[in-house]
Amino acid sequence: MSPAIQALLLLQDRDRRLRGMAEDLEKIPKDEARAKDRLAGDTAAVKKCRDDLMANEVEIKKVELDVGTRRTTIARLKTQQFETRKNDEYQALGHEVTRYEKDIDSLETKELELMERADALRGELATAEAALAKTKQRVDEDLNQLAERRKRVEAELVEVRAERERLAAAAPEAQLPLYERLLKTKNGIAVVPSIAGKCGGCHIKLVASTMVKVNQGLDGVQCESCGRLLYTEE
Ligand SMILES: [Zn+2]
């Protein structure tokens, strides 16, 4: 293998690593967003439990208020009853008192049911909060790991970039522009070996004259199909 090819292969190795690291860094924000998304479901569940509990509390207050107004009414009716001297009026007032007392009975039954529901809702809320806390812990761990990965890759990137600059300075100047162009257009692979008479990049059979040049170890030999620079490992 010629020194020029050796230099380009070293350069290509660093270029491919840089490409991989750039892809990795690009992926991290997406992974972070996905991790945070996992909290949304659990957060919504907690909110729903809280809302239900609050609505239930409002309902209880309303029932208590209704009971209160009926008690006031009953007290007023009883005073009227006490003050009246007419027997039929006394009885009519008595019927009204009974009606309001029945009202209070059913309201108190309703209040009891609402209080039982409040207990159940508090239980659901506790479960939902525990689930959220657990998810949050896992998400925080994932986010920490992602932050560490970012730091590690960024540090490595600086290192490999410096290496790349050093290797580029040592590479054959005449072939660098072609190499750079191929790197961009050929998916990060500019220099490939010939494998059993085929191009190691596009896998198309090389013409005989090209194979001769490759086997002679000449520099700057290109695949006539994809244009990649060729060398032989044999
Ligand atoms: Zn090719």
C-alpha cells in the first residue's frame, strides 16, 4: 500500500469518526425530548386525579350548604308553628318540616357517598403521584446519562478534530481536494479496496486496465463507476 493511500485511509478513519460523533450529537436532543415526553402521561394522570378530587370537594360543599339552608328553613317553620294558633296551619307547617327533613336525609346520604368517593380519589391520587415520581426518577437518570454522553462526545470531537488536522497536513496535497469531494458525495467513504476485481465501495466489476493500475499500487486510481479512490489489500 502506497504512503499516499495509507495517509488517506488514516484521514478517512478520523473523518468517519467525526461523522459518527456529529450524528450522535444530533440525536441527543431528540432522545432528551423523548425522555421528557414520558413524563407527560403520568403528569396528566396526576392532574386528572387532582381535578376530580377538587370537583368532588366542591360538590360536598354544595351539599353541606343545601343542608344548612334547609335547617334554617326548618327552624323558621318551627317558630311559625310555635306561634300559630290555627290547627290546620300548625299541621301544614308540620308537613313542610317533614318534607325538609326528608330532603336533609337524602342530602346527607349523598354527602356520605361523596366522602367515600373522596377517599377513593385520594388513594388514586397517591398512586398516580408515586408513579409520576418513579418515572421522573428514571427520566432524570436518562437525562443525566445523555448530558454525560454529550460531554464525552464533545471532548472526543475536539481531540479527533485536532488529529484530523494533523493527518490532513501530512496527506498528499494533490489528492486532498478529490478525497474531500468524494467524502462529501460518497457517504463518507472516499477510499476503498478492490475486492476480487470489484470496487469495495459500489461493488461493480472494475475494468482490467484499472485493476492493473490498482495492483501496481499506483496513486489516484479511481473506480470508473463511483469515482472512489482504489487500493489493493492483496
Ligand atoms: Zn466504485
